[in-house]
Amino acid sequence: MSTSDTVEIKLSNAERYVLTHLLTRFIAESVYEAVKFAHNSIELERAAERVKRFAQQRDLAWEGTLPRAELDAHRADLVGWLLEAEQAAEESQTGISKEDEAQERPQDEREGVIHSLEDSIVVDYAHKTVCERIIAQIDEAREPVEA
């Protein structure tokens, strides 16, 4: 339920699992690396903000809310992930094309690689779709800017 401090983001159970998968399999590593490799207090402060948003995003997957004050930062994260997922799917599609043309390996080996790339595409598009759905709800919940 939305309050003045939070915004409710409605997700199906499948979307919750996809978001959790995205966060734990792909995003967590980059968040932890940002902390580990921060060279000064400014970078460490930025990394701490990423850790905080990461925790909020993990909560979003199961609690269904985001802090209203941080919607812009969460939206920026989601747009970045959406673009990364889209790029990864395109790279996998290119990989499939190359495997189709590769004749130096046995057919069953090529088919295995192609199936793996197809699975990656499905996951990437699932991640992209969940990001799009959350972004749309964030956009809807953002307060109109006065002109």
C-alpha cells in the first residue's frame, strides 16, 4: 500500500522471482565491487547509496514498495539494467547466428551452445520486461513537476 513516504509497486509472483534473480545473479556483484574498489570517500559514499538502493530493491521484490524520495535514483538503476539486458540479448542473438554458421564443431555441440544462448535470451528479456513494468509504475507514481 502506498503512503506519503512510499510507493506501491505491483508485481506478480513470477515478476518478483525474476527481479530477485536479476538482483542476486547480476546486480549484487557490481554493488559489492563498487564498495570494494572505492578509492576515496566520495566514491565510498556513492557506493553506500548503491548498497542502500540495492537493499530497497531487494525489499521491493517481496514487500512491494519503494521510498518515494528515491524514485528517480531507482528509475535510473532500472533503466540501466533494462539497457544491459537488451544488449545482452542482442549479443546472444549474434552468438546464435555465429553458431549457426560455425562448421568447425560437431552439430550437437553447436546445438548445445545455441540452446544455452536461447535460454540466456529468455532470461534477459524477462529481466528487461520486469524493469519496464517497474519503470512504468514509478513514472505513474512520480509527482508532476510544476512548470
